[in-house]
Amino acid sequence: MNTDTHPMYEWKTLPWSKIERCVFKLQKRIYKASQRDDIYQVHKLQKLLIKSRYAKLLAIRKVTQDNHGAKTAGVDGVKYLTGKQRMRLSEELGLHHRAKPLRRVWIPKPNSTEKRPLGIPVMRDRVLQALLKLALEPEWEARFEPNSYGFRPGRSAQDAIAAIFNCINQRAKWVLDADIEKCFDRINHQKLLDKVNTIPLFRQMIKGWLKAGILESDVFSETEAGTPQGGVISPLLANIALHGMEEYLGRIFRIRRIGDGKFSQKITFIRYADDFVVIHQDREVLEQCRKLLDEWLAEIGLAMKPSKTRLVHTLHSIDDSKPGFDFLGVTVRQFPVGRTHTGTDQRGNPLGYKTIIKPSKKSQVRHYQRMKEIIYRQRASPQESLIHELNSVIRGWSLYYAGQVSKDVYSRMDFLLFKSLYRWATRRHGGKHKKRIVRKYWRLEKGRWRFETRKEVKLQYHSSTPVVRHVKVKGNRSPFDGDWIYWGKRLGKYGGLTSRRSSLLKRQNFRCAYCGLSFTAMDLIEEDHLLPKIVGGKNDLRNCQLLHRHCHDQKTTIDGSYEARGSGIQRGAV
């Protein structure tokens, strides 16, 4: 059917609420069938989903609208699709498409001189990967181990950190802190395909993407191993390749009787992507684990990185090394304390130490350097522009560590930020008195000086973020189980949202104000103004609502925002 002459098939008028509900129902059925280990039903439902027109439309939207890296071009140079092009792609999308080579892009690693290679697929391959991910992800979410947290919906780095705290809070233990070297680049293709163990069509599609090759500076090179970073399905494939490590160790070091009424201690394995820790009270057990994991990883072409793999104790110094370890940007350590500050066990008996998890030194230095770079880059910019850029960085960093012991670190960051901002201000007005400079850029608010403009555009301080301990996600729970109440509450409390957005989320009963569907852990949520600010709308909660990113795009096309920008109407003019 010609979409150009049929408005009912225009991209913006599609029944997205119905599309999402239908696709999710199929995903939920796949998840339940996988839990029952009904492989026949899983494959049957997956084939039904991947051939569905609704699933194709949803995959296109995820790639072209919802994805943060949607405007990155592959080897074909295509970085954006219009509504008509999206509709045409949904009709032409075939499952037997031959994958095109990836475009190699190098990005710098944080706090390192090294660079990380990214492989950017073409738009059609990205859509097909998103489509296949819609079918495979529910199956594997029912299979993945409970202590796997990286690149999974509804799970975060904070969940992994909370799992570590729960493990060591009652007893000091030994920790094997390890990192897999070049995980995404060295996974054995054949071992990965055997592990996926899916239907021939899906296997053929995955193999095509793995063997597509790399194009860099017009030079083609084959890919013999690895799942190139940058692909939509690469994180899922990496998780599948690493699946089984926790079960493997648990099977070897299972709990057994060691005496009258005594049992061996359980071994704890916690993994976030290619970083993992193994925790146990016996050092010899962890040394055995290290050898066993080396052998397990070697079978799929991987190995632990020697420079980032070490054996430490959470409380005592060992071999001239400090106690504790760094993991996912935090420092996990136990400190000997007196009876007034000591932690207690489940019976209330004093432990003699306290478990403290706080932002690592490297993370603090990296964050401060980033703020300094922003201030230097904005040395000639208006104060409002500087505040907006700093707020986004401060808000993200503070929310990440809001579940840890971060109060003192927040205060220190605010002090360092004040010194940098003061230098920024005095540099702009070298001849003025210091008091005049302070009164120009700072306002006294509740006994505290705040960096803000005359229009009350305020800088958000780190210490204004409330510190609340993060509660780990329950066991094998997944968003595909359909428990909207549980996941909605977690999204509002532990979803990395500001207190402002959490309030809006509760007011909307955890649903999008535009389409009416419940928010999930996989959704991108954006704040929208009922009356756009560009035509006089205010920034208070009464004029705000939360929408899906794609719903936000649709809403702004009809609320007068684009017309106001095009006509040159200034903000607040109406």
C-alpha cells in the first residue's frame, strides 16, 4: 500500500499504544515459556514476533527516535530517517538481509590514554538487531543468573553495589576483584552461536552481523572474534557469552556439611558486564576460583586482565595493599571503629567495624576535572549557559552516588566547585572589588550563597541531592513479568530520577501523560511543559508532566513549540 497517499499510515498517526501492548504481550509469553523451559513454545512465539508488523515498527522507533546514538552514521552515511522513510523501511524490512560492514569509530576511554573501538552498523542492520533483540531478550531474561546486572532492563550498577554490601555487611571477607580483558573484542564466535542455541534463521542473522567485517579509512578487515561495541544486540550477546559463571562456581563450591551442625560458607559471584567480584571468607577458595574461571573463560576465547585482577580483604591490609577495592566507581571498604560507631549483626552483637561504600578517588578526580573543563570552556559565555551545562553533569553524578555514603564527598565537591566558579568570576572582572563580583553572580538563599542569575536560574549543588540507601532488585525479577506496580515503584524510587521527576511520576500513577502506558525500566523518560516555556509557560510542577521520548516528540509538534521557534517568539513573550 502506498503510504504517501494514505494518511492513516503516516508515522505520527500510528496507534503506538496498541503497538506497544501487543508486542509486550508476546514478550511476556516468551518470558513465561522460557521460565517453564518450554523451548518449542519459545521459538514459536519468537518467530511470530519477529514477523509481526508491529514489532518491526517498534524496532524502527527504538533505533531512529529512542536511541541516544541514533544520529551516528554507518558506512552508508545514513544517520536520520523521515517519517515516510520509516514507514517504507517497515514494509521493505526483510529477515534475510545480508549484513553490511561496520564503520570503525574510536572513542577515548575515561581516565586513560587508550581508545575504545566502536563498530557502527548501517541503519537497516540496527533495526534488524533491535527486532531480534525484542525476541531474544525475554527468553534470556528468564535464564540469566540473579547476580548479573550489566546491560539488563530493570537492573543497574547500584543493584550490583547493593548486592556486595548485603554480602559483606555481616562479616569481613576476601574478595577476588577481576576484569575481563577486551571482552567485546575476543569472544569466540562459534562458542557464542552454540550458546545462543536458537532457530536457524536467528542463528544465520547473528552470524552475519558477527562476520560482517570492519571498514576503517576505506580499508576492510574481517572480524574473526568478538561482538563489536556499538551494535544494538552486542550487549545482549556479551551477556549470553558470559552466562553460566555464577552457576559454575556454585556447582563446584556448593554448600556441604563440614562437621557437627556446621556447613561450608556460600560463595558469592557478582557480575556487571565484564567486571566481576567473587566473595568468600576463605582465601584458598578464591585462589581456586581464579584458576577455575581462567579455564572457563579460555573456552570462549577470553581471559582476566592481570593488571586489574587482584585478591584483597575488605577489612585488613594484605601484602602492603590497602583493604577494600574499587568497583563500578565506588570504594568498598570496612573500617575498625569503637563500640559507639560499630555495625551490628542480625542479633544486635557489635562487629567492631563498619562497612562504608563511597565514591572512589578516581571518580571524584574525574568529575572535578570535567567540571573544570566546562568552566574553562564557558569562560566567556553567559552565566546562564554555564549553569545549564554544569547542572546536567552535577545532577547525573550526584544521582549515581545517591545510594552510597556520599554526604561528605558532596560537600567537598561543592567547595571545590565554588573555588573554580570564583576564579571564573574574578577573571571576568579583574578590576572590580570582590564583594561586587560576589553580589553579581551569587545570591543569599536561606543563609547560603547560591550561584544564580538575576532571572533565578540556579546552580544545583551536590549536597542538595538526598542520600538514601539503594535497595537491590529482588532475585530473578524482570520487567517482562508484567508486574507494573513493583517496577513503577522502583522506577520512582531507584530509577535515577530527581525528586522533581519522582513527584511527577507518582502524580501520574507511573504512566505516560500522553499515551497512558505504564513506564518501564526500558523507557526513556523526558519532562515536558504543558504550556511550552517558549510561549510563556512556567517551570513549576503544575505546568510539567513526564512523557516517553517518542511521545514528547509527537506532543511538541502540535503544542505550538516549533511554530514559536520558527516565528522568532522569545521565551516569556506571551
